[in-house]
Amino acid sequence: MTASRWIVAVASALLQTIAVSTAGAADDYPNRPVTVVVPFPAAGGPDVVARVLAGELSEKLGRSFVVDNRSGASGDIGAESVVRSAPDGYTLVLGTPYPLMLNKLMVSKLPFDPSTDLVPISLVGKSAHIFVALPNSPVGKLDALIAQAKSHPNLLSAGIPGVGTTSHLVIEALMNRVGGKMLIVPYRGTPPLADIANGLISISVSLVSSYVPMVRDGSLRAIAVSTAHRDEELPDVPTIAESGFADFDFSAWLILAAPRGTPAPIIEKINAAINDISSSERWRSRLRSLGVEAASGSAEDAKAFIASERLKWAPVVKAADIKM
């Protein structure tokens, strides 16, 4: 055998060995508990969804999926811990737009690159943002809000749950579209009803789940939601898109991801389990109660989704000159 043929034969044998070993790993996966890192504090929205998902995956795959909260740096601390972990499928992260995409747009230097160091497994859910005001507010309808923001820049104030949050960026996206300006008032969490009622802020923008009870009991008036279709919990509230702004579609979302190098068969096995779970009405109903619309799809779909979101959000971040 010539040297070149020998090299080809050895390489072929190695590739077959690797293929067999990775396939075998997937067949045996999981054979011990799996950690799902939530890069945010306990009891928050991502944490609650993660715990419901962990329970479903434990039942579906026959091993415990355990949630581990590692918060800080807008999700980057927890995400980085997953990036540095062994790529064997036993440490995953349930990420939001921040550690998986937005932080890279707003932070000058990150210790990792989410677009290359993390592999999306599946989209898990999406959440709409909602604009709310007092029931008798003169800007209680979207056209009035936009007209005021255009004719009197910064006269209206908008409460948001922190600078650089998706709620903040949704306002910036709308103002960019219409050529208006609002005074941004950041809070540590969802702006409280009292501050809207007392006139400290003109409107508030946060995730739909934050204000559903107050909209239903009439304490607040819902102006619009930010997604392309209406929210199932508040079906009477119009979308910004249907109010004359075609293709306006901004949501918060959750994607399960793994470290780069995790074997494809393991990614596919987890993805298949999530798709199966997502078809259950029990799962979809549970997420609806949390203000989340269940989602799924292939791993490639999740990767393409993040890429499309990056293209959508990047101009908004740049125009608003948001730096964290």
C-alpha cells in the first residue's frame, strides 16, 4: 500500500470510529442528570419556563434535568459557564435575546461569541411586549401616541424595565419607524402601576405577562402589542403591525442551546424531545399562563431565527446608541 493510500485508509477508519462513538453517545444519552443553566435569577420568567421544561424533558428522556441559576451581566455569566463546559450535552443554557444575541451588539468586549460558541438546539417560546397607559389617557391609542411623540419630542415619557431591554428597544424601533421621540425612564424591573397612575410616566412598555391582570380589570388600557399577531391572552388588543406598520414584529424569546462541539446526534435527540413536548396542549397551556407562546422547530431553524433577529435588532441598537 502506498503512503497516500495508507493515510486515506487511516483517516477513513478514524472518521467511522468517531461516527460510531457519537451515535452511540446519543443512543445512551442521557445516562446521568443534565444541568440547564438559566442565566437569570430564580423566580423570573426564564427560570419558571426552564423549570417547566426541565420537568417535561426529565419525563420524556428518563433522566433528571436540573435548573441551575447563574445570573449576572445580563445573562453573560451563566452563558459563559456553559460555553466553558464540556460539549457532551450535560450542560445546556436556556437563553434569551441578551446572552444569545443582544449583548454582543451592546457590549464592546465579550468573553465569548454566542454566534459561534453556542449551538442552538430549539426555539422554546416567544413573548410579546405591550404598550399600556391609563384608561383615560389622551395617548391611549397608538395613533394618538405616535402623533404626540412626533409633534412634541420627549414630552411623553415611557417607563421600561431597564436600559437595553427588549422593551426599551421596541420603543426605539417604533420611534425610528415614525420619526418620533419619547423620554425613556428606566426601572429595575417592570414599571409599577402606581407610577403610571400618578402621572410619573405617560406609558409603560413591558412583556405582556406583566400587565395582563391590570388590563383585564380595567386599571390599565392596552395600546398595542409588538408581535405580528395578537396575543392569545389579550385577543382584543391590536398589534402595531396591523395598525399601519407592516412587518413590525419584535418579541422576547427563549432558545435552548449547548456548547460548541456537542455531538449532532445529541442535539437532534433533545430537539426531537422538545418538538414532541411542544405539540402537547398541556405544555402550550402552561406556557400561555406564563405569557409565553410555545414554539419549536429544528436546530437549524433556531440558528436561522437568531441570525434574522440579529439583523432586525442591530440597526435599532445602533440608532439608539445603546452601550452596556
